[in-house]
Amino acid sequence: MADCGCGGSCKEKVLFACSGAADVGELSDKVARKLRKDGFGKMSCLIGIGAKLDSFLQTAKNSNTIVIDGCSVNCGKKAVEAAGIAANIITLTEMGMEKGKTPVNDELVNKTAESIKKSFE
């Protein structure tokens, strides 16, 4: 755990992204990778949660877990809930993206990553 500015300890942020076939799934994955690269948090595999692999479950349970879902199907949210893991859920379609109509480009990846960072300030 990291040391917080208030003197207490903070759980490390771990990102789990939907990597679904739709454009918003692709965007979720790229945004999570951008956030990892920027040092916002680490990244882990969402499928490890769905497969109930112990190391992935323990990582999520012992972290500040952040799930980035692409759309309202919320596969990531459902996976962590089924595993009994508390998580911060971000759904890109609730941020204005539209499934099937969202061009995945660097500008949108950067803008979305910055918006997510600000939501945790």
C-alpha cells in the first residue's frame, strides 16, 4: 500500500478494462493502458476475475479496484460483483460515448483518461 498525504495508507489502484468487440470495448482497453502508462494505476486482466483465478481475485480484493466498462451491458461490473469485489465502476457510454458510433483515436483515449483521472481527485 502507498502512503497517503494524510499519513495513512492508501490501497493501490488496479484497473480492469472491458476489452469487448465493440468500439467502446476497444476504447476501454486503450484508456486503461494509457492510465497505466501515465502512472495512475496498475492494470490486471478482467478475465482472471471471471475465471475465478485466485491471484486475480486477491489483487482486486486488496486494491482500489477500478473497472472500465465500455457499454451498459457492464460485463466488468457483473464479473466483480459476482466475485464479491467492491469496485469503482466507470461506463464509457455514461460518459457520452455511443456503442457502434465512437471512433477510437488517440485524442479520445487521452480525453477519456484525463476525465477519469479528474474523477478520482
